[in-house]
Amino acid sequence: MLRRSLLYWGALLPLLALNLFPFAVAIDTIYRAKSGDMSAFWAGMWVRTELGISLVNSLVIALATAIASTLVALPAAYALSRFRFRGRQAISETLLGTQMLTPIMLVLGLSQMVSGMGLTDTRAALVLLYSAFQVPFAVWMLRGYIDAIPIELEEAALLDGASRRQILGSIILPLSVPALLVTATFAFITAFNEFVLALTLLRSSSNFTLPLRVNALTAGRYAVDWPDVMGAVLIASLPVLIMFVGLQRYMLRGLRLSLGAT
Amino acid sequence: MQNRLLQNRALLLLLLAPSAVATALIALVPVLLLVRMSLSEVSRFGRIGAYVGWENFARLAEDPLLPAILLRTGIWTGSVVAGTMLIALPTALILNERFLGRGLAQFLVLAPWAISVASMAVVWRHALTDEGGLLNRLAVAAGLLDRPIPWLGSVPLSFGFEILIAILVSVPFSTVILLAGLSSIPADIYDAARLDGARAVDRLKFLTLPLLRPFIWIVLIFNIAYVTNSFPIIWILTQGGPANGTDILVTYLYKLAFTFGRLDEAAALSILLLCGLAALTVLMLRTLEHPAHA
């Protein structure tokens, strides 16, 4: 076991080193420039980069996206899992197809649409678009889970005289909670880290999300304060890293279930 | 009873409606707007003017930069997808085994997923341009370099690093999908194969890889779609420069639209990209429907 473990770790080492390299660069950059009082650096960086407001923006947008996309997707996932109807196959394929749409190729049309709605430079526009882009994936994830809930449960409840609403509320919803959490986590991560739409739709610095803030600290400037930038990058990565520590097992299991159902 | 549970048209429509609206919001409205823009004159502020027919497409066809960019997009997609696959498959095979510290290894493999691609690109840009930075110090200390160099100085080197970073960014997702595929393979068929005297190499070649094939296809197709459209790495590292030397279709599209203000031509280019994607999607659905012939 020990020999095999060492062998596997050795084989993974080059990839792990490359993965950790950006973190090493960030920490190295900070410590090379700032010796002495590190808490003064972090506090100063926090103010100079206006990181707080971006962190709030990103968290609010990502959380709203996670909730909205999951709630919109759940009924459709249930319908596709349980109902047998003409066009079901076509809907599934359309969903799979839309999953391949990326924001960049639609960015012009999207920005026209958003300006037509009067939502340019608002966080609401990002929540709307992120949620919509996330829905196909969310439907697909949730459907895999619901397929795994035995339909006999519902039939038994129906025999006992439960209404459709009761079935949805007291059987499907509680049993889907883990699936909802996993699906919402994926949506959160995607929205938290999105770049192209934020770059195109946001103008005012007070609306910037974290990726946009990090970019704005470096792009088109003569003098870049790199330790500040690296500090901001590290803080910006923390929320999702922490989620990974706690949730990676559930995320993998969720994907497995959904892939199995495809 | 089956009827009551499974066939209720009004309820069905009600359940599907929210997702249908959301899908229309990204897949229908913007596409129609793009079609309209691509066939009209559009001012640099986005005001849609007179109908001009295929003129925007004709101007794109005459764009002297486009052939090289198209070729570079092909090289970009091909090398990133191939590189990702070559790393993700063995990584998933290893992570599917039992060994000490597997949870930690898995976390470190997934770690790049936690950083936004934009931040990742910013850090790499600094690492590659900072002459006193970690990369140069390591390279000098290892005897690879006599003195620090600016890594983003030449087009081939810049593009090479952009490919490397894109691979690193794509590996976590691909590994996760393959890992999900691997764990769906029942363990007892391996036991049976082992009893029959199949060696590890044979088990990999005749059991694992064939059973994994649908998942490999999923990874390939999604990576092709995502990598062709991956924008932040090139945008942040080199903005497609120097002299359009690292532009791919999507960075050029963004430049056309938001740097040069040629929104109508950019819309035409978007439409062409969408057609390419549609073709890829049809291919994907065919493949997933008939995995045996894949």
C-alpha cells in the first residue's frame, strides 16, 4: 500500500506542482515585497483594492444565481423524469445542446438584449443571465437524481389519497434536498468565477465582481501593485476553495448520478 | 392510476414553463438579435441601422487576418483538448485507485477549478513577465537559464504558455467526468477478468477504456466547445497580441466588437461560430445516441 501510494503521488506530482504554482507565485510576490507587519499589508490591500464591495457583489450574485437556477430547473427536471410525453426526447436534446452555448459567442446579442431591458451595468442583469445559462445543466443534474427516486413512493402516496401538490411537497422536495444543494453549488461556482459577461455588462466600479476587480487592478495600468493584486486573488479564491474542502465528495457523487442517467 | 400520475397536460406545461423561458432568454432572443445585427449596419454604440444583406459576411470573408486566426483557433483547440485528455485520463485512473491521501490528491487536482480563470490568467501573466519572479528564479536555480527572461516576449512562447494554462484549467472538469465514469463501472467485472488471468494492461485496454468511451466522448465534445470559446486566458495574457499573433476567433470577435466598434461584422462572426457549434451539437447527439458506433 505504501509503495503504491508513493508511486501514485509521484505520478501526480507534475500536475499538482503546476496546480499549486499560481498559489506559490501569489504568496511569493506578497512576501518578497512586504516584509514585516503582514496584517498591515492585508488591511491596506483590502482598502486600496476596494475588495470588500467586490466580494459582496460576487457573493450576492453567485448566491442569487444558485437559488434562482435551481428553483427554475427543479419542476422541469421532475417533468422530464416522470412524465412520458411526445417531444420529451426533443426537449432533452435541446437542453443538452444549450449546455454548449457559451456566453462569449452570444455576448453581442446578450448585451443588446440587456440594454433593451434597461439593465446595463446592473447586478440583476448578471443574475438573470447566469441563472439562464445554468438552467440546462441544473435540469440535467436534478433529473439524474429524481430518476433515482423510486416512483413507487409517489404511487403509494397517491393511493393513500395524497394530492399532486402534497406529493411534490412532501416526497420529491425533501428527497431532492441533497441534489438541490449540489446543483446550487455548481451554479454558485460558475457565477462566482464568470468573466466575459461581467466584463461586457458592468461599467461602474461599485458593481464589479471579484474576477473583474482583479482584472481592473492590472489591465491598462502603467504601475501595477502586484502584491495587492495577488492578495486580492488569494482572497477571491478562498470561498470556492472552502466549498471544495467540504463538498467535493458530494459534488462528485452528484455528477456520477446524473451522468449515469444520461 | 398511471394515467393520473403521468399524464396531466396542464401541469406538464406549468412545470416546463420556467425552464423554457430561461432557455429562450439565452438561446433564442440573443440569437435572433445577432441574426438581425449581422444583416444590418450597426453603429459602434449598438444602434441597429439599415438592412445590408450579406455585406457584413462579405467583409469578414475579405478580412486579411481571418485565415491565420482560423488556423490558430484550430491549433489552440486541438492542442488544448489533446493535452487535457492526455493528462486527465491517467489522473482519473489514478484517483480511482485506493491509496494513502487520495482525498488530498483529489482536492489538489481540483484546486484550479476554485480560482476564476481570469485570476489564474492574471497570476500567470505576472509569473511570466516578472523578471525577478518565482519562475525565473527557479529556472536560473535549476540551471535552465543563465539569466531571467521575459517569457511573454515572443509570439510562439506566449501562445505556448496560453495553451499550457488552458490545459491546466480544463483538466479538473475533465478528470471529474472521467472519474464519475470510472466509478460507474462495477468492480466485479474486474474480479472476473482477474480470475480469467487478464493482466492489468489488458484490463485497461479491453475493459476500462471501452466502458469509459461514452464519458471520453462527453469530455471531448464539451472541451471542444469550451476551449474554442475560452476567452479570458488569451485576453488577459496578451490581448491577442502582439500584432494579432495570438488571437483566436473569440478574442478577435471581442476586439472587433468592443475595441474597433465593428459590431455588425462581429455579429456576423458570432453567427458563423454558432453554426459551427450547431454542427458540433448534432455530432454530439448522434454520438451519445449510438455510443457503440462511436
